Amino acid sequence: MVAAANLVEVAALVGDTARATMLNALMGGQSLTATELAYCANISRATASGHLSKLVAARLLMVVREGRFSYYRIASPLVATMLESIKVVAAIEVPPRHRPRSASDDALRFARSCYDHLAGRVGVAVTDALVAMGHIVLTDEGGEVTPSGGRFLAAFGVDLRPRTRRMFCQPCLDWSERRYHLKGLVGARILDRLLELGWLKSVPGSRALQLTPAGRAGLSETFQIEIGHEGVPTGRLSGPRRLTA
């Protein structure tokens, strides 16, 4: 009964439109103030503060105070995984509803940050490439970096040390692609490296990530990923892996 009560509490917190909007705004892994989150949710700062207090009390968010400002962020990768899983379920519609396409939606589907790792078409393509090259072994239950993968990632400049207590290499079901991208320490460090190289750059006010000309060339040379004219990544080693129902 205690577990059921906790489930109801968390579901109620996430189910509120304003709180869900603020949680989604934080899924890029950044920290935002109450004022910024209030703007995202189109509510007053006082109302946002009340919502944020509840989310912090439930350990869905954590708050860090620096001087006069308080910055809120997702409390842990576990919370981020829960929110991303809800998005996967929410994306399943029978029958599907027609929604007009928008440039912002297309940008998120192409490449975005999923808490601290890479998602979207580019994230799935990088994962496919690593699997096809034998550098990652990925199943529904977990993932493993092979010896060749360790050497490849080290040469690429991805530092997987020190091993922390967080998940090392795990599949994350992409809500827009319905296929796996990488999460955990491996996924986070790969995204860090892509940003450091300038292959991807953040889009202000969005979780979307923009592929640069250097990134297009780098993905082709290093990961054997070609980005088509319509922004659809394809691998030269093998076709994409698809989830089976």
C-alpha cells in the first residue's frame, strides 16, 4: 500500500500541466531559476515557486542556491529516465492525431539532449554505428562497451574514467524514433565530446542540438554516418536496428 501511495503521489505531481512543462524544460540537463521556469509554464513566479517546492520535496528536483538565485534541476538520472519513459508512452496514439509539423518539433526529433545524453535521429544513428562497428553490445536489458569500443572511444577523446556509481552503458528508448540511443556514463561522455568538438551546438531556449558543418563531416569520417538532404542519418555499415513489437 505504501508503494501504491507513493506511485499516486508521483503521478499526481507529474500529471499537472504546469509542473510537467517545467520538468520538460529541465530535461536538457541544465539548471533554471524559478523565474525562467515560470516563463516556460506561462504562470506567475509565485505559482511556479509553489509547484517547485512540491517537486523538490518529492525528490524529483533538486535546488542549488547561489547568492540571490536558486537554480532547479532534475534530481537524478532515474527521474530523467522516468520522464522520458512517460514521453515514450505518451507518443503512442491509437488512432494517431494529426498535428501540424513545426520547425521546433523537427529540430527536437533530429537531435536533442535527453537529460545528459544525445537523443533524436542523430543519437540513434550514433548508437547504431557503434553497435554495427562492434564497439557496443546493446540489448533490451543493458549495454556493454567492448574492448575495441574502449579503444575507439579513447581515441575519439571520450574519457570513461573514473567509473562512477551511476549506470555505465544502458539503452534508452527514444520517444520520437522508437528505437534505442545510449544513456548512462557512456552516453553522457559522448555528448560532452561532440559538444566539445563543436560538432553539435546548443539551441538557446531549447533542448534541440544543431549539427554543424564540422559535425556533418566528423560523423561521416568517424562514425560512417551520412546525413541526407532531408536530415535523415544513414549508416554505411548496416541498416538501422528496429525494435520489434
